[in-house]
Amino acid sequence: MAETSGPAPVAHHLFEDLAALMTGTGLLSLGLTMMSKAGLLTGGLPGLALLLSYATHLELWLLLLILNVPFYALAVLRLGWKASIRTALAMLLLSLLLKFTPQWISFGQVAPLYAAVLGGAVIGIGLLVLFRHRTTVGGFSVVAFYVQERFGIRAGYVQMAIDALILASSLMVIEPWRVAYSLAGAVALNYVLAANHRPDRYLGFS
């Protein structure tokens, strides 16, 4: 009997891509706002931006926007113009949402462990939504996405290695117990990506 191939991939429509852009960046801004309120860190460039915001007291949204500039060139070279435009839009939208989300929602009290685990999972889901529509929010996620596309190494594992370096360096800025909680959040975030962002399972493309 001849082997039968699985269902052919179905391209995302423009409306689906736009909905994913709004959903993914919205979840990211919520998770990052929650972690910022608890004085915690996350992984990737947002984690680095959080760390610098604690050290310099500059606004998170502005730091994230500035830090991402060098990665735009990498996005163009490695992901192509189409994916790069998506990345630029996602980054700009995320920065805008980070500026206004604290005005739209406030947390009177957030337990650090809750903020770490739930915030990390929410960020991971937001990244997953964007990744599945060939979109990133720039920064180290561009590197992780490219490594998965080029070498087949899961984006979650690449991001986890980068996160470990950021969290280790954060010991010079924040208390060790906050770093420990942040590590729990990084594990939650990257587990969501490693368990769900698998090219051998997901067939959609843009």
C-alpha cells in the first residue's frame, strides 16, 4: 500500500496574522507588567530591559525599543523582509502596550511566586502565538527562531540558555530570592515554548 502524506499546510490569512499580533503582544505586555510589579525578571531581551529599568529607573517600554534596534538587521538578514516587518510591528506594538498597560490595569498586591509562574506562562503563550505566525518581538527571540528554522533546535531550549545568562548577571542588581523566583518564571515560559512550538506538529504557515 502506498504511503499517504499528512494534510498539506494551510496559509494564515492576513486577518489571522493581525489577530495573532494583537493577542501575542497583549499577553506579553500583561505578563511583563505583572513581573515588573513584583520586581522580577524574565528571559530574553525583555528580561534585559527589565534589569536595566531596575538599575537605571528608565521606563521599560523605552528601553525595550532601544535595545531592539541592533536585532532588526539580523531579522532582515536571517528571516527575510516579510518576517522582519512582522517583527518590527510586533515590537512597536509591544512597546506601546507596555507604556499604557499599567494605566489600564493595576495590581494592588502580587505574590512573587504567582507573578513568576503565571507571568512566565502568559509570556510563553504570547510568544507561542507570535511564533506560529512567523513573528517575533525581536531581540534574542530572533536568534532563537532562526536557530530552530536553520538547525532544528527548539526555540525554547535556545532561549533557555540565553535566559540563564541574563538571570545570572541579575544577581548584581536584585536580591537573590527575586532571582530564584525569576528562574521559576523562566522555566515556566520556556517549557510552554519547548512543549508546544514544534515544527513537526504544527502545520500552519504564512
